Amino acid sequence: MTLTVFLVSLLGAMALGVPIAFALLICGVALMWQLDMFDAQILAQNVINGADSFPLLAVPFFMLAGEIMNAGGLSRRIVALAMALVGHVRGGLGYVAILAACIMAALSGSAVADAAALGALLLPMMIAAGHDKARSAGLIASAGIIAPVIPPSIAFVVFGVAGNVSITRLFLAGVVPGLLLGLALWLTWWWLSRRERITPPPRKSRAEVKAALRDATWALVLPFIIIFGLKFGVFTPTEAAVVAAVYALFISLFVYRELDLRSLLPLFVAASRTSAVIMLLVAASMVTAWLITVAQLPGQVVSLLEPLLDNPKLLLVAIMLLVMLVGTALDLTPTILLLTPVLMPVVKAAGIDPVYFGVLFVINNAIGLITPPVGTVLNTVAGVGKVSLDQVTRGVLPFMCAQFAVLFLLVLFPDLVMVPARWLYGGH
């Protein structure tokens, strides 16, 4: 009965168009009535405790870093470098998008920010060159979702807080899977574009490549600072977010000089608005998460999935299919916040490494950003690139299938995640 109340109250509120954060609070109140323990003070206390988290401070700083990078010229220089390296090959602009997305993912951690930047910079160029508009928009959308997987990742921060899992380990475990997603896009684009008769731009001279590399060096240094800082315990993920924001601000103001002090206020406001949405979601979800635990819903779910506990791979496939289904209706952050407290006890009961599960879970939720009808990144690319949502949806399908193939490859072969992860985080 409790599980029914949870599902009906949450889905009913969402069906009525209630914002997800408030739908979570309504669900929490419904569970409290069901358990005969309604207390407004407990409700308020859980909301406050939900947002009162040091690791969550990483979210606004990573958001700010992403805004500064896009406005301060770092993103543009990365695209220019990718263009100099691979722009001249057949289908080169597509490879530029993938390469730039992987590099930018190591800077911001926000799929929407990366997709918006790539859509604004590259999509008009790809269309002007003669590439199919729908396919180009689909590629850029699917490349944008690499950002929540390659560190630094806002999604890993949220999952780490919700599931009580080491964020540093999640960050370092996401490096290789994120690159595999990029490789899957590379191969898919190669297959789809090989019959195109589009004349690529001329090959850049060695001097031009060196100039582009020199120009982008300051932007490229940041991912190495973050990865090595986390690996050797120089700073925590939250401190890494501050380093990213301050570094991007310094480079944009004093090295590239594409920002001035007057232009900073809109960037801070934009980062604050996006962060506020995420923080409210986290705060509201903590009420529901606490009541899920009190009502022993995870125990009910464990008992439902008990036949699969002896076969971790089959269990993971079942969970990934569930997350795929939920991801078509919910955005990345709400899905993580809703399902993590329910699924983590199941995962632990089956003896699955929480870090490994976290990587698969976040990849699945990231792909949800490009699944219709709710896909946030699909809508972002459609808006920025002035392409219809139907076209972007049609264009993204082969790339989305390739990324789901990578996800299930990681389910079948856990060592693809855990071996490089153990090497990266060593004793940390």
C-alpha cells in the first residue's frame, strides 16, 4: 500500500503539471499521512538538511565555471583546436564536435551548457557545409551528454550525495566510460557520413595547428589540474569546483581578456538560477528519501527483485531498463534523486560495487537527456540551432543507440570501468 501511495502521489502531481520539486514534497506529505506521522516541523527540517551539504557546494561552482568558459572564449578556442586537428578529414566537422565535446566535458560538467555552446558554434557551420541538418543536430546533442560522465560532473556530485558514495572515486571512474561514449559517436558518425560527398575544408598547416594549440593551452590545462588534484588528494571535488571557477574567471579576465567585470553579473545570475533549481530539487528529494527509508520501501523492492540478486548482470540489465523508461519522462537530476535511495540497497544486497553502479546509473540518466519527449538537451540544441525538435529527435536516434550499446557493454564487462578506475584512484 505504501508503495502505491508513493507512486500515485508522485506521478499524479507530475501529471497535473506540478513542478518536480513540489511534486516530491507532495509525495512526502502523502507518505507522512499514510504512515500516520505528519509533522510540518519534520518536513521543514528534512528540506533544510537536504540542502545543507558541503559536497553540494560543487554544483553552483561548476555551473559558474561552465558559464564563464562559454562566455570567456575557452569553449571557442577548444572548438578551433579540434577544427585544426581533424576538420580536414571527410566528415571532419562531426569529429570536431565529438573531440570538442570530450574536452569541454572535462571543463564544465554540464550537458546543457556544452550542448548549447557546441550548437551555437558548430551547427551553423555543419549545415552550411552541406551536412544533413537533423543528423548534425543529433550528433551535437548526443556529444553534449558526455559532460555528466567525464569529470568534473554535476551528476556524480548529486549521486554521491544521494547515495553516500565517494564523489572522488565516481569522478575518476567516469574518465574511461566517458571516452568510450565519445568513441561510439566517432564510429557511428564515420559510418553515417562515409557516403556524403561534402568537400571538407583544407588541411591546416603545421603553423596553424601550433597556433590553435597555443591559443587553447590555457583551457586545456584545467582538466589535468582537476584529475591530478583529485588523484593525489590535493583537493576534494567541492574544492575542485572552486578551482575550476576561479581558474576560468582568471583566464577569461586576464589572459584571453574576453570578459570584463561588468559582464560578470549576468553569468553569476545565470549560474545561480540553474543552481537554485538543482538545490531545491535536492532539498525536496531528501524529504521523500527519508520517508522511503522510514516506510521500508527499499526492503519491498529488494524482495521484489530477490530472484535476480544471485545474478548481478541480469539485475543490472533490469535496473538499466527501468532507468531508461523513467528517463523518457524525467530529467537527469530528479531521476537520480528519486531512484538512488530505492536502488542502492538492492545494489548493495547483490554485492555490486556502488562506484561501478553509479557510473552506469549516471550514463543511463545522461542518455535520458536526449530521449524524447522530455530530453532537455534535445530542446536546448533545437532552440540554439533553430532546428525543429522532430528533426533533432530523428537525427539523434543512431547516436543514442550507439551510446546505449556502450552502456550495456559496460554492464557485461565491469572491468572496462573498474580496472582503469582502480589505477586512477589508487589509494585514494
